Amino acid sequence: MFIDVHVHVFPPDVTQSIKEYTDKDNFLCQICSSPSHKYATVEELLQEMDKSGIDKAAVSGFASSDQGLCRAMNDYVLEAAANYPDRFLPMAVVSPLDPGMEKEINRTSDLGIRGVGELFPWGQNFPLEGREAGKLASFCTEKNLPLLLHVNENVGHSYPGKGDISVREASEFAVRNPELTIIFAHWGGGLPFYELMPELKKQLKNVYYDTAAGPFLYDKSIYRAAREIGILHKILLGTDYPLISPRRYLRELKESGLEPHEINMVMGENAKAIFFDPQEHIITD
């Protein structure tokens, strides 16, 4: 089973009125105002999944500081999951600064969400060492919901949405919340390399890393590096679709030097440990 843990869809009515939202949210403006920004509907995502051979996708809208917009995104994702329960794992987006955060997680949890995220500590203005991040982590831990967080590398070229959350802040957040399952997006901004430190490998036992935007950031040999570090079981296929087609990741994985069973780990076997109860889900692939 191939599972993409990081894709985004936009409700068509939001896309058609996007300037209304970007005028109210500076971070959303940075992300969505580029002429090259891509939007995808549920139907377009399904078409891409079928072309790429992706069986399931953990799908979310796009998080912002506007809790009303987050709710609209969540409703669209939940409707998609209700219509295609075998294809989508719905994720909820929230604004941690909004007093309605817990209420929205409760609401969407009752309706079947499988995780929270992708959230943007820098863009949504909730530092990982802050009270709001701690409250979010505690609530996700209590609900047994994995948390997908945007973390990016602090070096290299600039691009819309590139934040300043450091690997130190990310690792310390994980250490403060050892029972929380965390997925750090975009290869965790380089945090996987620090798992060569025995103390960090132990402290980051519940941390996973997705590959979102990887083709723009790293050489495909990063997969072999993850194997050598001993964390290949923590690497999850995340495409950030519609930013990049899943087919590009499949091509790079095939050229990476990994063995077929290792490619299958990244493509979906690792994600099963997060999104499915091993006792209820029988691995047949």
C-alpha cells in the first residue's frame, strides 16, 4: 500500500475568492500570492493519485491564522473523506492562537480526523517553545492524533513560506512532548542528520520525517543517508501535492539506491505504524 502523508486541497469557493483571504492573513498572502502557486481540488487529487499509484493520502487544507478559514478547509476535507473513505485520511488544520482551537479539534475528531496539520509555527506565529504550542501538543497527545508540523532548513535559497524555526526548537519541542507522535515536514529541516547523536536518537523516538519538497532541497542520495543513520523506518512519503507530483518522488526513489523493500517502507509501510492499528491492519503488500 502506497500512502502519501502530506497533500493539500483547497475548496473551490476559497480558491475563487483567495484574495479575500490573503488580504486578511499575511502568511497566506506570502504563500498564495505567487502566480506560480498551485491549487488542487479533491477531484484533481484523486486523478493524480490514480496516475501515480497512490492508494491513500493524508489530506489537509491550508492552515492560517483565521480559524474560520481553517474550519472551511476542514469541512471540505471531511466531506472528501466521507465520500472516499478508502482513499483519504483527513487531517485538521487549526490556528493555535485562536481560543477555538480545542473546540475545532474536538469537533473534527468526532467526525473522524486522523491527525492535525500541516501547521506552520513560524507562519501562524506560534513558537514551538510557547504556551500555545504546548497546549496543542498536550491536546493532540490526549486525542492520540499525530501532529504534522512545517519545519524547513535554515540555510540555502529562499522561497515563499520559508520560516526560521530551527532544528534546535524542533528537537526541544519533541523532547518536551515524548508521548506525542510528530511528523516534521520537509525532512525536518535537517533534523534527521542529528539522529547520529545517540541521545537525540533516543529522545526523538516518536518523531517521523516526511519527504515533502525534497526534490527541490536535497539530492536523492538523502534516502541512503537516512538508511545509514538508521532511521529509514521513520521516513514517510510526503509529496506536498500539488507542489510536486508524486511521480517525481517515485522516480527519485527508484534511482536512490534503496532496495525494493526499503522503497516500500518509505512509500507506505512506515506510515501504517502511525495511521493504522497494527492489530487491525494486515499488511499484504
